[in-house]
Amino acid sequence: MDRSQKTESVAELNEVFGRAGVVVVTRNLGLSVAQSTDLRAKMREAGASYKVAKNRLAKLALKDTDYTGLDEYLTGPTALAYSEDPVAAAKAAVEFAKTNDKLEIVGGSMGSQVLDSAGIKALASMPSLDELRGTLIGLINAPATKIARVVNEPAAKLARVFGAYGAKEAA
């Protein structure tokens, strides 16, 4: 890798750190190509990305970002999982690590908040941003639905009474 490629790689990683909601540092303990491909596919499904980067270049890219605390985790054969959703990358990495002992969760960061491996696992157990939005919409819609039902109920009762009288007269 020549100097221009290194500069380009650092700039790309710096951009990633600038827009990511969470960054998870993982340690590769001998993943095969097929397993690595499977991991990347699962990351994409979750809306996250997975990138193997040279630790030295990643440390350079961390400067002037919220993720400066991650440099302590960047030793050995590491890779970075990241996503804009604060839960997606953590959830995908932890789920894959449960089924494959060759991927170890080292730690990570959610903005300037540095998390150890237990913190990443706790983050992965939280609902995703889309699930939270769905729950919030459901909570907001529930009172409106109840109000509409209460307002329409007297008219519905009146219609049933008139219907019963009409059926009684016809019989």
C-alpha cells in the first residue's frame, strides 16, 4: 500500500467515524473467507458495515472525531463494524459472535462514550431504532383510536337500536 492509498484509506475511515452512530471493534480469530462473507452479508442486512483496517491507519483516522477512545482497542487482528443506527452494528456483531467463536467482541464506542465488550452486548440487547419508532407510533396512535371509538360508539348504539326496532316492526 503506497502513501496515496494510505491517505485515501485514512480519509475514508475518518468519514465513516464522522457519520457513524456506533463503532464496534472485533477481533478476528481465524475466520474463513466464507464466514467473513457471511458476516458481511448479515451486517448489510442489519444496515451496518464491516471493514478490516490497519490499526495504525484507523488510529490516524480517529483523530478529531468522537471515537478517539477506541485507539486502546486497536491492537492485534481487528476489524470495525459500524452503522448510523446506534444498535444495528452491535446487534449484528453480537449475534454472529454467538454462533461463531472465531469472532470476538473487543469493545466499541457510541459517539464519545467508550464501551467494553459487556457494554456492546448490552447495547445489542436494546431494540433497534426502527423498532423504537414503531413502538412510539403505536403509543401515539392508541389514544387517537380510543377517542374515535368513544365518539362513534353512541351513534353505533343508536343505529343498532333503530335496526332492532325496524326488525321488530317487520316481523
